[in-house]
Amino acid sequence: MTALGNTLPFYTGPKPTFPMDTALAVIITIFLTALITFIVILPGIRGKTRLFWMLRVVTSLFIGAVILAVNFSSEWSVGQVNTNTTYKAFSPKWVSVDVGLQIGLGGINITLTGTPVQQLNETINYNEEFKWRLGESYAEEYTKALEKGLPDPVLYLAEKFTPRSPCGLYNQYRLAGHYASAMLWVAFLCWLLANVMLSMPVLIYGGHMLLATGLFQLLALFFFSMATSSCPLHLGTAVLHTHHGPAFWITLATGLLCILLGLVMAVAHRMQPNRLKAFFSQSAEDPVLEWGSEEGGLLSPRYRSIADSPETQDIPMLEASSETCLKEGYSKDSDCTL
């Protein structure tokens, strides 16, 4: 007896899957919302400042979104192969499948898709994740996969990354992922400090923070590159090879971009400081406050030297008024007193 179509009682049907990782979806949504908000207020800015302001906002949001997104991405190292392999344990039947492996900073993701999807009267379409982040136990997740009876290719790849596997992949990628993730969090903090300093009259220090942001991203790449897959992954008639994925290369590009922007700001601060301040909508000549000899130094007019103070221009006027009062004989009047 069946209920709800062809679904047997007490057995749930296929679970609906979200087209992308939920953490990445949240990050992209937050930064897109911030970008749309800035675009809405863009018409209120006039002149060339609008273009400069938009360029700064888009670049800054792009860097921040990349740093957060790659930290939760599972595509730092990827590999895919089409092969003929066994589908279940103790079964001589083989299937034609596409096997994919994605290695991230916090775990691995294994995909298994049949070519065609319908084989052996079953739908071969699996997407399994095994995590080793802090608070997660990879061994427990692998045990649950065994209890669920996942297909052989999925269990074979997951077993290669267990702590007891002789390949040693677990210790390599787990430690590399922890250090790389820590470097990315530091890079994100440097990015926040850079945004704060670039909105203040300390542009050179904002450029230094951009340099630090790029350097910590490159350090994350260095730590992840220390993990090497020296264990062959045989899947039926083929061997699965892994290589650096999109998350690795976009982190490299963003890190180099931050370093380039930091160096450009350092050179511009030394060669063309006024143009740099104009790009960040900071005027070098303020009627109330003036820039000091060093970046970030503000001097009030009352503390300027007598030679530079505009009050020296009023002295001849005071002397002329005093002479006028003496000639007219009003020296004792209160209006002529100083």
C-alpha cells in the first residue's frame, strides 16, 4: 500500500535541495543589499565625486564579500571524473557515474551523479558533505554515512579523509584549513579597519590596512597549499585528480588587488596627496581646519603662528580706527576704546 503517490508509508520522499550553500547565499544577499542601498542614494551626490564614490563602494564591497565567501566555500581544491564503478557493497553490478570532490577549509563535499541518472531502477544523484570545523566530528559523520548505506564511491572518498586513514589527508587538510581560515578572518578585520581609516583624514594608514588585507589573504593561500594530495583516488576504471578550485584563484586575485591598491595609495600619498584627498572627497583646504605637516594632523587657526594667521590683516584696520578716534576727539568715549 502506498500513500502520497509512490512514496511508501513511514518513508519520506527526496528532500528538496537549495541550489547553493546557505552560508554563501546569506553573505551574497547581505552585500548585494548594501550595494543596492548605496546605489539608491547615489543620485544625491553631484559632480565627479559620484563616480569616485561609486568606485570606492563597489571595490570595497567586492573585497569584503570575497573574503567572507571563500572562507565558507568548499571549492578550494576540486576534482571530477567519469568512471564505471560498483554502486553498492556486495553487488557485482556496475554503473556509469560522474564523481566530484570539493575540498574546502572546513570539510569536503562529494557528489555522485549517474550518466544517465536513472540506473538499476534507482535515481543516482547524491551530494554529501563531511565537516571537520571546530565543533564538528568528521568520524561521527562518516559513521552516520555508513549507517545510511551511501553508495560505494561516496564512502570510498569519505574514508580517505578519515583520521585513521593511512593517507593522512585528514591531518593535512584539517590543519591547513584551520590556519587558512584564521588568516582570512584577520584579513576581514584589516578590511574593516581600512574602511574606517579611509573615511577619516588618515588615508595613508588606510592604504597600509589594504596592504595587510592582501598579505593575509596570500598567507591563507600559502597555508592551504601546504596540504598535498599524495594518495591516489581510484574509482573503478579511473583515477580522480584534484587541482586548485575557483575559491583559491579568486582569493589570489583579490589579495593581489588589495596589495596593488595599497601600493598605489602609498605612492599617491607621497607624490600627489591633494589628488588622493580629492578622490576620497577630502578637501586639503578647509576654512575652519587645516591639514598639519603630517597626515591626520589638524591645527586650529588659533594655534597658528602670527605670520600665518589671517588676523594679522586686521591690525592696520584697528590702527586706522584708533587714529580716526584721536583726530575727532573721542578718545575717552567707550565706542573708541579697545
